[in-house]
Amino acid sequence: MSEHTPPPPPRGFPEAEYHGRLMRAQALMARAGLAALLLSTEAEVRYFTGYLTRFWESPTRAWYLVLPVDGDPVAVIPEIGAHLMRQSWLSDIRTFAAPAPGAPGLDLLAETLEELTPKGSRIGVPSGPETQLRMPLADWATLRGRVARAFRDDANIVAVLRRVKSAPEIAKIAQACAIAGRAFDRVPEMARAGVPLEEVFRRFQMLCLEAGADCVPYIAGAAGAAGYGDVISPATGLPLARGDVLMLDTGAVFDGYFCDFDRNFSVGPPEAAVASAHARLIEATQVGFAAARPGATHADLYRAMAGVLGQRPAGRLGHGLGMQLTEGPSVVPWEDAPLVPGMVLTLEPCLDLGSGRIMVHEEDIALTETGAVWLSQASPAEIRVLEPA
């Protein structure tokens, strides 16, 4: 770390952070008439417990957290996770052997739900956009038949809570952005004509790790003459060539929180159309940033950026960001969810250049009481040139 690089924020959160999340959830649960929430995904469990592990990459075991409307959460997890979970603020941790024959953990989960909720009450399960049920469907059917409770959606409680970040959460996202920004600054060291795109991808991940990322779960990008075809394809061995536009997009992680922004580069001097398109993307981002104020809607951001682009893109022009690379709501023309302080968003304008080519730019911002602040360092209008003439 150089003397000019500020120290990273502390890892983890004080216990008060989790108590606050729980109290806000329980207030919303009481209002919605829910006796408990049943949570089963990595982000949901971590949000209320701080349980941070990459072991979720293994789909073999199911993990559960029960949030009663009164009292502390109860973890129902495989034995292998007990030691780490005991380092969290939770005191009630119930474990089962897994993998095992049958439906390991299901009896224990059913008993826990019956203990914590009255018979005939309602249990909420996140069911809206950006959610999933991380348990075997056969087990889900068995659980619903076993427990004399009404399972229903969670009234969007978890999504509403997670979309507004605390100051310590935003600090972690800002740190992830700073890490990726340092890596982007070093791209000219390794990207030039003749270097295969797959090598650029590998080296860029290494730069992110060297800059302080805990991991780089997401890297995407593209390269092509005067634009590229998409932004999600894996890298190939095709070497960069003069006249190409190189785009790199990363979701580097610091302490469990993502950044998500990209940068475009021109291999050699850019064509006039490329330079113009890049400048328009930056202008659209700046207009979106100016429109991002409390009380505006996600649709307002979309319309502001689309107006600069001069076209209505087929997809969204941004999204929420935090413990997951993409969170809701999306920046789309029909989303009337209001912007509120504490939201973290990406602004992601896209231009269709014709002939199957596009260009995309992305930045990360946070909402404050008075407007937006940049979390990624805003890119200048001029596209960065690799191997300038």
C-alpha cells in the first residue's frame, strides 16, 4: 500500500449493525403479519449473521436461517459450518450431518420452525426478483407438508432492507471500487496489440488481487474492431489488434462486497465513431449521475440516460449493487421505485453502433441526502489509448 492510499475499512461489522438489521426486519414482519422468515441463500444468511465463506460454491449442502418476529435468529446448518458460525453474533446454532441419506437437516428445520412460530401462522420466504430457493424442491414440498404453517412470500422485506446500505457497507463497496480502479490504471502494462484476450483477462484478475481484492468472482469483457458484439462471452485466444476496442468489466470483492464497473480502451488511436460513442456514453453517465437524487425513480434515471444516447436500449441501464454483483431494482423505464439515501447503484449506458457492434460504460454511485457521489472514479470523455501512436 502506498503512502497515498488510504487504509481499507475494518473487516466485518459491529454486532449493533446486525441488531439493527434484525429490528428493522422484525418491524416489517409484524406489519406484514409474518411469524418468521425462512432464509436459505448466501446473501440473505450473511446479511443477518455476517457468515462469510466461499463454501457456498458447493451445492451439496443446504443452509437455513430462521428469523422469528420476536427474538434472535436461529441457524440450522451443516456440521461443517458450525465452527465458523459460532464466530458470528448468533448464539442459537443447530447443526445436522450432511451429506447424508434422505433429506439431511429437514427434520431439524421443521422442528425449529414449529418451535419458533405458532401453529397456523405465516412464514415468509423471499420470492420476488433476484431471489431463489436454495434447497432441493423435493425437500421444499416435504417441508410444506410437514409444518402446519402457511408459507408465503416475504412481502419483499429482505429486498427492501438490503437495497439501502449502511455507511460501513458503502465503505466496503467504495474500497472494492478503489481496488479495481488501481487495477484498471495498470491495464496498459499488459494489454497491447498481439496479446490474446484470454491472457488479458487472466492478467487483469491478477492485477485486482495485487491491488487488494479478496477475490475476483466476476470478470467479463470483449474486444473487436470499432466495437464488440456482447459483454458476457468468455475470453478467447484471439489476439488484440490495432483498431480494436477492448472492454474490461469486473466484480472484484472486498470483505464480501462487490464493485461492478468497466473501462473501454482503444488499441491504437480510435476511429472517430469510437471516440464519439465513448464520449456520448460518458455524457449519459454524467446525466444519470446528476438525475440520481432522493425522490427520483429508477425510471427517471433510465429516461435521462436514454435521452442522451438517442436510442432506447433493449436492456436495463443499471442496477443495484452490494453483497451481490447485481441487485435490484433495475434501471428500467417501468421501475417506479424511488431513490433513497443509502442506495448503491451502477449506471450502465449502452450504445448500439450498428452492424452487430455495441459499446457499454459502467460506473458505481451511492445516494446521499443531497444527491449522488461517485464510488468508482468517473471516467473522462476521451477513451484511453493503448500503444498510442
